[in-house]
Amino acid sequence: MKTKTLIATFFAMALLLPACNTSRVEAWYKQGVLELSENNQEEAIKWLTMASDKKHAPSIALLDSILAEKKIDGLNKRELYEKGQEAMQKNDTSTALFYFNASARQNYAPAKTAMGYAYKEKRPEEAHRLFIEAAAQEERGAQREVISYYLDAGELETSIGLLEWIVKSGNSSDEGQRINEGLLGVLDSTRLVPKAVREAFARGNEALASSNHEEAAKYYRVAAEQDHAPAQLMLGTCYTGGIGVAVDQVEAVKWFRKASDRGNIVAWMHLGMAYAIGKGVEQDRRLALEWLEKAYLSGGLPSVLIPVAEMLIKTINEQTAP
């Protein structure tokens, strides 16, 4: 369908809307049609995108038709995506979504992921669909979102299957290797384990939440001795802080090391801190930096620990600088 025909068709649709209906979404739609009739296509797309985000069917149809026809100044899919990023940096969401949408229509995975993030709160089903499409194209951010979705839904086996697939499909670059290493740690921490071990760890968590520290340490030990990495991490934490057991930094490091050998990223962080200050081990800034950077660069460190890792890495680098 040609642009002039599109304009005529949808301008007529706008005129048929009841004059008394002054809703915000319809006002955006009418403004978009008006801009389109005056050949202000970019402005039209901004207004129509805003209305489309509210699931306004005529706006979605018109926007889809425009994007299907328009070449957008000859930009390729990567350039369209970069235009969207520039708009996001300026907090111009409607323009950003326009460019991301155009790029996604050319099957560019990063653009699909960007749209997924933009839709995550208000249009979660659409966001999930976009994340799945981008994940299938091995886009890392989308893969993490899909895994988080299934973990939050309690679908552990699905999450594990996805993690295994992602690790196998990783690229050979340094960044890809670091990400895979982090994902392997997550995989190891969520791998299906015997029911008795899962229950012991769960009881440890419940006891800790109830401030029953001795009981917590007891159940963590049961699971830790069965090579359950999260329990090994928690038992090490108990020994570090004297939670249900006497403070014993050497014993804490022992359990952190066991968890770390099974790929637990937080345990890597604990080992780095232990070496940094010589707690439970002989102080070794080189090893401290090695473990801290491994955790930081893994891509799987909990957000609350990232500033701590950054600060420690910076401090150690300053102390060891010539």
C-alpha cells in the first residue's frame, strides 16, 4: 500500500472517531495522522508509537504499515539501533522505540532486546516474546531475561536447560568466555540436586530467617557436605560472622573455596576479599585481584556486590601500582 493511500485511509478513520471522545490515546493517534497528512513522518511516528504502546489498534496498524514501507534514510539495522540508543540517552523514548522497532523488523537481536526492556513493565507479554526471539539469536541480555523469567516462575528444569544451551552456544571471545564462566556458576548453583539436600538447604534458610542460627548452620552443613555450592557459601558465611558456630576464618575460607570450585560467583568474591585483607589465608594482593576480577567480570555477580568489587579492585590496583 502506497503512502498516499495510507494517509487517506487512516485520516478518514480518524475523522470517523466520535468528536466527543477526547481520550489521551486517541488524541495522540489523531495528532499522528495529522502529522502524517502533512508529510511530517518522523513526528507522526512519535505520536503513533506513544498510542501503540497503549495497545491502540488503529495506531498499531498504521505504524506497522509505515515501518514496513519506509527505508528510513537508507540506514542499516545496526545504524537504526544506534539511533535508538542515542534517543534513549536523551530520554526520548518514543523516538528510540521507533528506531528500535525499525531495526527489530530487520531481525536485529539487540534491538529486540532493547524493545523488550522498554516494554517490560507495561507490556510484559510482548517483552517476553521479544526476549525469546532475541535469545534464540544468542543475544546475551535477552538470554538472561528469559532465564530470570523461568526462574521467577519456579520452572527450574527449563532454566537449567536454557543455561546449558547458552553456555554451549557461547562465542570464543574473551568476553564470551567470561560470560560463559559466570553462567556456568549460575548453572552449578541451580542444578537439580537430591531432594534431601534441597530440603536441608531450604531449612537452613528458614532457620536463618527466624534467627535460629545454630539450626541454620547445622542444616547448611548437611547440604554443604553433599557438595551443594550455595550451602557451602552460606556455611562459609556462618564461620566468617559467627552465625551459629564459633568464628573461624580458616574454616570459612575452606568452604568458600569448595563453593568456588563449583563455580559459585559470590564465593569467588569472598575469596578475593579474604586474600585482600589476609583473613583466613596469608594476604596476597595478586590472588585477591585475580579472584575479585574473576567475579566482577563474570557477568553474574549480584548487583549489590558490584560496587564493592569495583572499590576493592581499584584500591588494590592503587596499592600495587609502581
